[in-house]
Amino acid sequence: MSRYRWVVLAVGALAQGVNAAGFLGLPSITPQLRAHFGLDLAEVGLLVGAVNLGNVLALVAWGLAADRYGERLVMTAGLAGTAGCLAVAGLVDSPVQAGLALLASGVFGASTNAASGRAVMTWFDSGQRGLAMGVRQTATPLGAALAALLLPAVAAWWQAPAAFLALAALNAVIGVAVAIWVREPPGRTRPVSSLGGLSLLRDRRMLRISLASGLLVVPQFVGASMLVELLHRYGLSLGVAGGLLAVAQVLGGAGRLGNGVWSDRAGSRLVPLRIVALGILALFSLSAALDPLAGTVPVWLLVTLLLPAVGLAISWNGLALTAAGEMAPPSSTGVALGMQNTANYVSAAITPAAAGWVATAVSWPAALLLAATGGGLAWITLRGLREGR
């Protein structure tokens, strides 16, 4: 049965990837959505952002359910519900109705974030948990990247609602895979009630790791949302800048795996996480210092700083998620992961708009310093934090 954990990991990663395709992939078809529903930029932003809001509202609740009823039931129900809601979004003509359906799809989709991480925590011991969680977390940028490639083609060929229906079909297929292959480890017992896990909402260590995670999302989303525009300012074409963003995403995905292996060998999640936070602080600070010199320094020097900065800012998630899970008792792992993910989603919802305002109203170096500040404050938050139970 020990080999079976890799099956659980593979199916959990697929579920995580298809979930990411929804909340990170839909922005790639905003032009088609605007045309189909007759929306302006602000309105289409609200439409695609509804998925993210749904996730925020439901993460802790799904974590409680996973602790009490197990990962298979929670993930299967969540993926089925997500598929149904996305299908509704693809069949209605009203943007309000579509937005409500996408909000509900986010509520159901939150189940995957809490339960797939919990499955990894229960099947893998501490010596391989970092690598396993890195694999699971790498599914997020991969799912988003594949969605960004495929959804525009689907929407262009069959109109925008077809993208919702394609995502619905994917969720349904992965839901069947979860129902068939996700099991619990032999001998595992569940708590009579998972409500005791709510005490984690007052646990200072859990609040600190969640806060640090939210702070680290700031450089992640500053980099991911603004790198193309920034490189275009430096004179690169949009095609080249987009390609370099893809390179940064690949670096971040590889970093998630590398950080997982590093943490397993070091026997610590927080030591590597603190070092990554310092690296983010240093690289984004240097980028901010060099930005005013754009045009007088070689563009390759700016790119050489920005790509690893963005890659590093994408690479940390598995470390923080694993640390949060290991701080909680086994009966409350789902709640712990839900808390940590909630902080991430709240920060992800706020950061792009805040960074865009700073870049426009103040300066681009100020936006880069905002990213650096997120890394620095995360390092301060993590100092002295004790890991494990």
C-alpha cells in the first residue's frame, strides 16, 4: 500500500491543476467574455474574480469537512458541484447569472485546495512530504498555463460559453478519478467531530504562518501580473515579454519541487521559507534600484534580476502549506490548510489592483518595492516561529 500514495498524489495534483485552470485560467478569455456578455473591463474583472471570492468564503468550511468525512467524499462532491456550476455558467446569457454560477463554482472548488493537501499530509511521512507537496503545488501553475493556452482557442472556436463547458467536463472527469482512486491510509481514524479544529483560528502559530503566506503572495502576484508590462517598458515586444513570463512560471514550478526536496533533507520547512523570503526581498529591491536606469543599462541585466525574482516569488507555496499542516494535530489538518489558503486568496484578490495603482500613481520602482516589502515582512513574521506540533 505504500506505493499507492503516489496514485493519491497524482490524482490530487490533477484535481489541484483543474481547479487552478478555473480561477487562474479564466482571465485569459476576458476579451471573449466582454464581447459575449457586453461588459467593460471593470465588469469582466468582477465576473472572473467571482471564482476567487467563492474560494475565500469556503476554504475553512471544506477543511472542517475533510477532517470529519475524509478527502474522497469532499473532493468528489466539490468537483461534481464545480462541474455543475460551470455548466450553468456556460448555458446562461445573463452576466449576473453567470457571475453567481462562477461564485458557486469557487465555493465548490475550494474543496480541492483543502482536501488534496490533506491527502498528501496523511499519505506521506515527514521525510518525503515536502517533495510530495511540491508536486501538488506545481500543479497550480501548470494548470493555469495549460488553461491560458487552450481556453482562448476554445472560446474563439465555439464562443466564450464553450470554455465554461470545457472546464465543467474536466472537473467531472477528475471527480470520477477521485471517487475511484483516492483512498485513506490503512488504520486511519477520523474524529467524532471536526469542530474542535476551529480552535486553530485562535492559534498564534497558525495565524503567523497564514499571515506570512499572505505577505508572500504580494511579490508572487506583483511579479506574475506585472512582469509583461514591465518588460515591455524596457523595450521588449509583448510576445517576448510573454515568453519570459512563461519562463518565470517554469522556474517557479521547478522551485516548488526543489524547495520541497530541500526542506525534506533539511528536516525543516521554515528555514528554507525564511531564506526564500530574504531572496525575494533582495532581488526585488535590486530590481527597483535598477529600474530608473532602464535605457542606460543593458536590458539583459534587468531581465537577469527579474526572472529569478518572479520565479522565487512563485516557488514558496509548498513550504508554507506543509508547515501549516505540520503545525496542526492530524484531526485538524484540513482546517489548517484552509486557513493558510484563505490568507493566500485574500492577498491574491487585493494585490494586482494595489500594485497597479502604485505603479500608476507613484512609480514602477515603488511597485517593485511593494513586492520586496512583502518578502521582508514575511521574513520578520517567520522569525522565531516554531514548526511542527
